[in-house]
Amino acid sequence: MARRNRRRKLPQDPVVATIESLSHDGRGIARIEGKTIFIDGALAGETVQFLYTKKHSKFDEGRVVEIANPSVDRVEAKCQHFGLCGGCSLMHMSPQAQLTLKQNTLMEQMSHFGQLTPEEWLEPLTGPLWGYRRKARLGVKHVPKKERVLVGFREKGSPYLALLEQCEVLDERVGHRLSDLGEMIADLDAYNRIAQIEVAMDDEHVALVFRNLDELSESDQQTILAFGQQNDFWIYLQSGGPETVTPIWPLDPQLHYVPELGLTLNFEPNDFTQVNADINEKMIQKAMDLLEVTEQDRVLDLFCGLGNFSLPMAKRAGEVVGVEGDEALVRHAQQNAALNNLENAIFEQADLSKTTLKEYDWSQAGFNKVLLDPPRSGAFEVLPQLAELGAQRIVYVSCNPATLARDAGELVNQLGYKLLSAGIMDMFPHTSHVESIAIFEKQ
């Protein structure tokens, strides 16, 4: 017997609602007959007509179709694809309103998950609003019904690629060339065997890594190569995992960035780097100021990547030990230390989900200062070890305010630290992503 379809039938006519507040992801929150509805495209204080898009047992979802009284925070979205593309969710909000939403999100998470408030809230770090993104993974899909190859991001709430002509937050060197990329791929014999394009840029160069599911013919390789040369794009192919990324033009490319004057970091296109170069520079300087690094300090940089924070700190500290789980990133960090003649920067590979810091010889002398920049899951398991190693001051850089708040609660309520200050950094304007930084001191 076939399973009965229990999907709730959605009302077809628009419904009127008053928006009470905003969710952390920027959707309007309304209540109808006691039930919460999250309405995409609505702002606090507005009266809107919306259509239901999903119904759940405890809440519903919808999207705006008409606004009766626009909020003073509402602006016209610069991107013609806003609302269709899933890349940005806040482009209808003024930049200041976006900052306020992100600050409130951090405050609420600190209060809810950490049961604490910092002694001081830092001013937000801000930068360019458009063309700021230098790293991206672009989907590629041949769509017969549209008779074209799509290149870009997924539709909002959908697994399908959106039909995009350009992207306003992606650096315009690529963001304004999405159609050109699609047309070039459409001319390939393997037009339906390119899965994605990894984009990585520095100030001077654009690297495009084409993920080819099958080996490309000589003709296809020449087409991609010619496209790269005509547009000054560095071209790579990737036939399998990350280890298969291979440059085809030029043969020995090298991306690099300058996090601060007098320091150069080389990186590969598939290395993790911050997407927003301007905010990254400001973030590094803010971290240095908060940590107050001096020649007397031995500093631990956990989740150090290719040395984004470690090497600037090494210019000021007695010694810096950077710890990273990814072997390739550790190797690149070591190469960057040598490139900059920083002999006091040591990089080690360690999987801290399986081992403890005290198991390693380099930890035996302890550390009086620590910088953390963990993944979204946070650094909860390692926090007690930092106290044991003698950390007097900890700077925590976070891409997830919920796990930052949880970990801050552990540091303050269980491990004897106080939260001096915290604030947001607008790494991803026009999105609900919240990047933040906090400084802790041992009491």
C-alpha cells in the first residue's frame, strides 16, 4: 500500500501580516493565530502580503509579494538577481541595518548560550560593500530547456542553479563574467562534464579551477586555455580530489596576498583564505591590538591555516606556534615563514579531536597568549587545555556566533576568564553570515 502523502496544502492567495521583528537570518517574523511565520523579504515594522512557501508543525514560511508600508531600513537591491539567487539574503536592507542585525545576533547569542555580556562592545569592522568576494565555488550546469550552460550560485531554497548574468558581491573580474564563462563552456565537447569552478584571486591575478569529471580533449583544453589567456585568467584543471589540481596556464603560477606591510603570504587556489581581503587586513590588526603581542610572549595560534595570523604575530612575538590539522596548509605555512625569514614561527600538524596539546613537545613550555580561529563547530573541547598551558589572554575569531557564545560561557563561567570585549566584522555584506571577535583575560 502506497504511503499516504501528508504534505500540507499551501494556501494560494496572499495573506496579510505585520512584521514584529527579524530572525537571525534576516527574515521577517510574524504571527498568525498564534503560529510563527518566517517571511523572506520582509523587514520589521512592515505590513506585507505574503504567500506561504512551506508549512511545518511548529512554524511556517513565506515570501513577500507586496509591501504596504516600507521600512525606513529598506533599500532597492543593487543586484538584478536578488530574490532568485540564494547567495545574498539582506540586500534589501540598508548597510547600517545589516550591521545592527548582526550586532544584535551576537548580543543575543552571548546572552542565550553564554549567559554573559562583554565589558565593552567593539565598533564593527567594515569594508567594501560590493565586489568584495575573492573566493567562491561556482556551480556549472548545462540546462537543455534554457539552451545554455549556467554558471553561478543556487536559487534561493532550491538545489537548482540560478540563471545569473552577473554577481555584484563577487569581485567584478569574475562576477561580471559569469555569462562569458557559461558561453565558453557551452562550446566544449565536454560542456556537460564540468561540475564546478573554484575561484581564487589576489590583487593582481584570477585563478579558475575547472572541475572536469572526465579527461578533457586536447581541443577542449585549448579552448579553456585560450579563454584564460584572452581574459588574463590563470587556468587549472581538477580531475579528482584536491591533490589533482594542476595548472595549465601559466605552468608555475603563484597567488599571494599582503596581510600587512612587509609581509607576503603565498597560497594555492584550493587553500582556505578569507574571502574579503579588506576586512582580513583590518581583522588581523584588530587581533594584534587586542592580544597585545610583545617580544616577551610565546603565542599559540590554533587552527592557523597558512599563517594568516601566525606570521603577523611572529613579527612582534618572541615565538609563535601555529597548529593546523590540514597537512597541506601546514606545509604552506612553513613555506610562508621561510619566505618572510621568520624563524620564530613554528608550524605543526595536529588533530586536536583525537589528541591533546600536552602530548606534543612544542607545548611543554606553555603559552601566555592564544589566538583561536576555529571552524563553525567552535573549539569547546580544547578550551580547558588552554587554561592548563597558562594562557593569560585569548583572542577568539569566530564565523559562528552561537558556538562563540557557547565557548565564551565555558571560558568565563568554568575556566576563570573574563570577557573584556567582543564585536562583529562585516566579512560578508548583504548576507546573514556573522564574523566576530572576542578577547578574554585570565582573572
